[in-house]
Amino acid sequence: MAASSGPRTSAPRTWTSRRSRWARASSSACPSERVSAWRPETHRVGTGIHAIHATAVSVAGRGLLILGPSRAGKSSLACQMIALGAALVSDDRVEIGPGPRLRRPPEGPAMIELRGLGLVACATEEAALAAALLLGPSAARLPERETIALAGHDVPLLRHPAMPELAAKLILWLRAAA
């Protein structure tokens, strides 16, 4: 495939989650291979409401849905963001409702998992879905705009590896976009 010398003028890529499955990688696969094989899957749980295995936080009312396979660092990133002033929406399972809005399932605990330490009670709030973050390799330093279809909504998709400074970057990004 030939390299392009100018800016891309085509529409942003769209990644559809409907009925897609995570193809389990072998346990010997490196983390980037596990993430590249992973695809989010939503499940309808009510009229206009879908559930997804993810963690979500809110900054200034703008919700970030954190996606990735098990052990990708979703809860750890949420903990770092909460320590910097974000609010928890839900950990491990998130509902996407009309709007689209993110919320904790009614039966879900208002808690977050601190791997190696246990579950900790944490206040939760609903938020408007502003973007989804896929924890894993990033395509470029200044990536092209990309979207993901979640529960019938096209949502901006961010990609970034789990790194110590990611929580601060995401807080600033969500505040700037408000």
C-alpha cells in the first residue's frame, strides 16, 4: 500500500460492535496482540438500553467509556482519573441509554475494584457519552478522527496504551471538549 503525502479527506473509520465477539488470544500473546483481537460487544437489557463490559468515568458531565479486554487496566485508569477529580459512572459493567447516556446498572454496586486490594465504595453519577477509549496501541502521535458504533450511536473512539500520564491527559481532553 502506497504512502499518502497529503491529508486524508475520506470519512473517519467506523468500528461496528454489533454482534462482534472477542477472539481469545492465547495466553502467550503479548498485551498488544490481545487488544488488537478484542472487540466490544453490547447486550440489549431493555428498551433503548444496552450493557457493555467496560468502566466509565465522568468529567464535567462528559462520560468516557473505557474499553479493553480483561486485565487491560480499565479500573486502574478509572482510579487514577477519580484521584484527579473525575467521578465514577460504573465499573466492570456499564449501561448505555438514550441520549446516549452512561449509567451504572440498577443491580450494580456503587464500587470500584482495586486489583490486589479489593472493592471500594465510590459515589457514582450518570453522564453523557462523550467518547470511548480503547486501551491498547495507538495508531499515531496525532491520530485521525475515528468512531465506534455503540448501542446505535456513533461515538468518537480514542486509542491509547495504558501509561502513567494517561489519566491526566484524558481529564484535560474531556475538560477541553466541554
